[in-house]
Amino acid sequence: MAERFISIREVTDRVSLCRTEIYDRMRAGKFPQSVALGPQKVVWVESEIDAWMQARIENAEDGIDWRRWRARKAVNSRGDRKVAA
């Protein structure tokens, strides 16, 4: 099957993440990198997005750990109490 490019709109629809979260994860190396087609147009390779989604399904426990980390961070940032790690 031939590779296919998909736009940011299709990427956000497929992965249910906002544009900002996608770019944050790209910077962190946790999301496939975009491909520049021109000065104002970037796309993603469909098979790379599909592979990323499959990896998230196979490693669903990672999402739980991430949510726990975010919850701890939010509570700790309040300063009035700490949460045990």
C-alpha cells in the first residue's frame, strides 16, 4: 500500500488530541514528526500515526501512569498538601 499524507485536521480527529498537545508531544519525542511540504504546509505520514495509535493501545498502562503523574503535579502545585509518589 502506498504511503499517504494526512493534515493536522485529520491527525487531531484520529488521535483526539488538540493541536497544541500534538506539537508538545512532538517536541518531547513522543509523537511522530511532521513533514514540511512547503513554507506553510505540514503533514504527517498516515502509517506513522497508525503505528503510534497502535503503540498507545498496546501500552495502555502508560496512560494511567501519565494521568497519575499529572494529578500528583496538580495537587502538589497547590502547595497546601503533598501527595505520596
